[in-house]
Amino acid sequence: MNKSVTKAIFPVAGLGTRFLPATKSVPKEIMTLVDRPLIQYAIDEARAAGIKEFIFVTSRGKSALEDYFDMAPHLEAELRKKDKVDLLAELKSTNMDSGAIAYIRQQRALGLGHAVWCARRLVHNEPFAVILPDDVIAAEKPCLQQMVEAHAETGGCMVAAMEVPPEKASSYGVIDIKEDLGSVVSVNGLVEKPKAEEAPSNLAVIGRYILTPQIMRNLNKIKSGSGGEIQLTDAIDAELREGRDVFGYRFQGQRFDCGSKAGFLQATVAFGLAREDLHDEFDGYLRKLMTMQTAAQ
Ligand code: UTP
């Protein structure tokens, strides 16, 4: 049995330029899918996977994120007074245990690998998860939970993997597969953002990782990879070159790229339709909209 994973790093220090001007003052992770900020989906997924310590790598202008996890005593008192029991329960479910959250600053946005490295002193000698909150995954069993269960068997490093069409490969890290075992694939190499014709497979890495502490030591050594940023992919690739195991995990579920406008809109529609309290009205509206558009064409 491999060591359990109880710590997760949430790198949220990126500039979020694809959502400017909104991200001038609103952190991307606070943007809401229906009525919950992106970060709440990530936290819920981590909790379901057994994560107990939540490490946020933040940057200037992200104080709204820290406030979000604070208690809201005035709001709670007001809801209690008005007997709004359901809302109160909803609000309380977002509270975090004292001491469960740590914040580390990434002073300059030098890439995902660098953001993860900033948390090195909080990880100690244990495997840890990395969750990118702008990848939102709708799944019966939360994605990280699926991975933690698989990782208990495999050990090593594990990345979430998803099939993508070849023309999309250049937006991802792509897996060179050593052996395909179904849900789990063993990895030969990782290629960051390859051209379509050079992609070693159609299996792309998305924003969930379980990593060994050795990754932090690899990041120590890496100065800069592709694009001048310090890439997490390079630190994982270094594990392979040293002969250690890296696995891809084909998760069950649907991933939405909420770091892009189109992905965020798709997620809004999917999560809106999935909500019992909104489904009928929203579904009716979308159908009407489609009919009107078809008629206009
Ligand atoms: P993205 O590539 O989506 O970058 O980062 P971004 O800055 O958030 O957004 P755009 O591309 O400018 O619109 C993927 C994840 O890595 C984090 C981001 O916060 C996001 O969760 N990240 C990225 C950092 O924490 N630090 C960095 O230096 C880069």
C-alpha cells in the first residue's frame, strides 16, 4: 500500500489574461459557475478524495480568494435571524477547518512548475496532489478520488489524462504511452504542447496530478523550459529519465476548461442544466433560443 495523499496544492497565481478585463479585479478562481466560485468545486473534489491540508499558491490581487474561505459571522447571524436554514447550511459547508488552509505567494508568474515549487516547504516528504481549479470536472465519483484510489495501487507520479482530437494536442502536455492498461497507462514521456503531427498520442494531461516529493527536487534543478516558464511537465519528465514510474489516469467524467471563455460558457450551461432547481426554466429557455436561431437562419 502506498502512502496516502492528504495535501493538495492549488496554484492560483496566474494572471488570468483570457478573462480580462474581469480578472483586473476578480480572481479567475472566484468567478462563479451558477452560484459557486470555481475554487469551491476544486475544494469539494479535494475533500472527497481525503485531502486535509489545502495549500494555495496566490499572488497580488487575490485577496478575494482568502476572504472567501473566511468565516462570515454577520451573514450567518442574519440568515439565522431570518430562519433561512438551507442557505445557512449551504454557507457553512464552505467553511474550512482552522489551520487547514495555507497561503504562499508566488511573487512573479513564472509558470505552473514554479508555482508548485513555491509550496515545497509545506509538502515535506509526502506525495501530494495538485489541482488546477480552472479545470472543472463533472463526475459521479470525483476525479481526484478516482486517482487517489488508483494511486494507492500504483504509487509513483500520476497525471489525469483525457483523449483529445489531434488538432487540439498543441494546447496540452501529451503522453507518450509505454503500456496501456485501460484506466491506467504507464508513461514513456511527456511532450509539452506538440504540433499535431508530432503528438505521440491523443492522450492529454489535464489539471489533476498526484506527485512524489522528488518532483520538488526536480523543480529545484529546472531553470526554465518551453516558453521561458518553469513547466511542471518538465519536472515529471525528469522522473521518467531517472527511471521512476509515471502513470496517466483516464478518469471517468467530463472536463470543462473554465480557463477559456468557450469552456466556461459550456460549463455554465451544463451545470445550470444539471441543477434540479434551475433545470426546467433553463432548459425551456435554451430550447426557445435554439428555435429562434434556427428560424432566423
Ligand atoms: P493558465 O495557463 O491557465 O494561466 O494557468 P493563467 O494565468 O491562469 O490564465 P491565462 O492563460 O493568462 O488566461 C494554469 C493554472 O496555473 C496557475 C494558474 O493560476 C492556473 O490555475 N499558474 C500559472 C500559477 O499559479 N502561476 C503561474 O505562474 C502560472
